[in-house]
Amino acid sequence: MAKIILSVINNLESDQRVNKVATSLLLQGQEVMVIGSRNKECHAFSPTYKIKRIHVFFKKGFLFYGEFNIKLFFVLLFSNADILLANDTDTILPNFLVSKIKRKKLVVDLHELFPEVPEVTNRKFVKKVWTGIEDMLFPHITHGYTVCQSIAEHYKRRYGMKLGVVRNIPNRQTYKGRTDKLKYGDKKIILYQGAVNVGRGIEWIIDAMPMIDNAVFVIIGDGDIYNDMTKKVEEMQLTDKVIFLGHIPFSELSQYTRSADLGVCLLKNQGLSYFYSLPNRVFDYMQNHVPLLATDFPEIANILNTYGTGTLISHYEPTFLAETIRKILVQPIDHARYEKACEHFNWENEEQTLLAKIKE
């Protein structure tokens, strides 16, 4: 039995990927500790594995990242672990240093191309810092995995890294039909679930809603532009057609997803991280037999073109979006397509790569 410490910079509550990884390792007989931060209000959270959330005085920005990484370094330094598992570039440095000091194995889980996310890629100094950290450390990392083949190939070209691919996919579950967790009379449910951040296309759907009758747009999650989006809805007088539910624990999320008639995953091309992305909500909708309206980016398109579980678009004018959504909402669902896709895309298949990377 190995003692494994996973570290991630968020507060753990909404991170489905970290939860799946930690749970899989625990079920394999490993001793697991997950370290996160207290950079925002923390709700009750009691997973089967051990957790530790580091208190930080600074809640965002450069000082938050600096404070968290310094504190994480000392927590790791004085912890007993056989394997350190760093999630993303913003936890790499303390994990790398402690792995060298204590001669422990380091594994990285790269959820995205960190210097290319919208919050970073348009800020020259910030991007330079994170790119510098990757340039300094990544050529020396020998164990790791990422979320899709495109990102794995990018890091192989840039640093010679040989990363496995462990996609953000839910556990295999039997589809039990729709729920009425989300019910607004007889209106159809258009659902966005995930971080309410820049570049997620949420405002595009809001702009189209005045032209979509007998439907509501439900937004589950919070993030950097949550307040901006609620203000936009109020100014457009759409509070009866756009519903914000805020944070929902991932343990409860499937009940909400199965209420939806359409899931959306629209992304702006704001850097390679989004262009190559394969968000977990793509698979959440699939597992719950919810048709997907998605941006025609390569990783998402590969899945939808193969299994026919959604519609791809590449422009987002309100009238076009409204017409596309109206057409999708009246189409019958071919449940056999979703069942076939879920036989291939499930966490039980993905975790085999994860376990191989931990053991190699």
C-alpha cells in the first residue's frame, strides 16, 4: 500500500476529476490524502478519503497563488508520502521541490494547457510566469497524464513528455430515465453546468433566450463572471427565462442533469487550452442521455461525429442559436446512441490508464 498525496488549488467541493482519481486510488488499497485551499466559502464535504484544506489570507490573484504554494510546500515537506500527485501547473513547483528533497515519486495530472486558459493567456506577465515554470520543470517530469490526446501531443512536442490520457468521464451508470429535479411548468430545460467563467459562451445563450419560447436556461455553478451574468439577465428582464442555481455538489448533480432537454458546451477560441479542451460536462450529458450543443473544436467534434450525441456549431449569433436550439428541442432522443457511447466512455475504462501511470 502506497501513501499518496494529491494537491489541487481549489477547495475540492466541485472538482469531479480529483474526486474520481482519489476514490479510484483508495479503492485500489492506497492511502490517500487530498490537499486543497480555503480560498472561498467551504461547504460540508466528507468524502471517503482524507482531505486537508489550507487556509489562505489572500483569496485570489498573484498573492493567493504565492501564499498557497509556499504553504503547500511546507505541508508536503512535513508529510509522509510515497507518491506526490500534482494537479495542474499551479501546484507543480512545491510538489517538484519536495519530490527532489525527499526523493519521492512525482506524478502530474494536467487538466488543461494552463498558460493558455483565458484568465492567463491575455495577461503577458502572468503567462510568462506560468510558462517559465513549465519550461523549467516539465522536461524533468517522467510520470503523468492529461485530459485528452491533443494536449498530450502538445506537451510531447514542446517538452518531450510522454503523458497518458485520462479523460474527465463519469462512472458507468445505468440510465434510469428523466427526473423532475428541474421543473418549470411544461417548459423545456436548457442546461449549462460548470464554472461560470470567461469564454464559456453563457452570454450567447442568454442573448438567444428572448427568441426561444417555452424554455428556460438553467445555469449550475459559480465563477468569476457569475455576478456579471446575473446582472445581464436582470437588465434584459429575463429572470423568468434564465435561472441561476449556483453551486450544486457533484454527488447530487446527476439528478439535475437528467432533468434537462439540452446541454450546452460552447467555448470561445481564447487560447489552445479551450481549443483542445474536452470538458467533463460533455460526458456528464452523455451519461444522462441529454443531447449536447457544442463548439466545433477537435476533441469534442471527434466524439460527437463518431457517436451522434449532439450538434456542433461554429458561430453564435442570437437568431442562429435560437433557431438551432428550437430544432434540437423538438427532436426525439435516440437512447441507443447514448448507450453505445457510454459503453466506451466511462471512468472504469479511463482509470486503467491512471493506475498504470501510478504504478510505472
